[in-house]
Amino acid sequence: MATVLTYDIPTKHVEFKKLMFQLGYKDQITEATCKVIYFPNTVLYHPIKSAETARDEALSIAKKLNVNLERCIATQWGPNWAALCGEPFK
């Protein structure tokens, strides 16, 4: 099942996301309700990883970058979601 990960780190945001993207995470997804859902800045999505795996990978990437993962929540993306579709970051 798909997982959504939200996190707070004090620095190295671009580097963190780049390494997470290499593991298959995305910051937007296509979906029937919203053609594209643009996630908030510190939210990532993975189509098949578990919440535990997403959390552990976020911890590993933070450690690799020598940055403190201050907050992190990973949960399964379920059928009863609601969203503002958002706009691309500029």
C-alpha cells in the first residue's frame, strides 16, 4: 500500500529530497480526483513502501546528511483522503 511521509529537518532540505527521490519517493502524484496532487513542501509519497520503511529511510537519509530529523510521521495513503490539489512550487 502507498505511504505518505511528512517530516521536519532544520537544514539540507534540497539534499534530503534529492536522496529520497532516488529511493522512489515523489512530491506529487497523478490521481483521478485531482489531475495532479502537489504535496506540501515537507511531504513525500511512495507507492509501495510501508510506513515503517518510509520512516526508517528518512532516518537513514537524515543521518547520512548529518541533519536532525526533528519530526516524522509516515502513514498509509488510504481510500478516504481529502486534499486541496495545490499548485506546483515556483
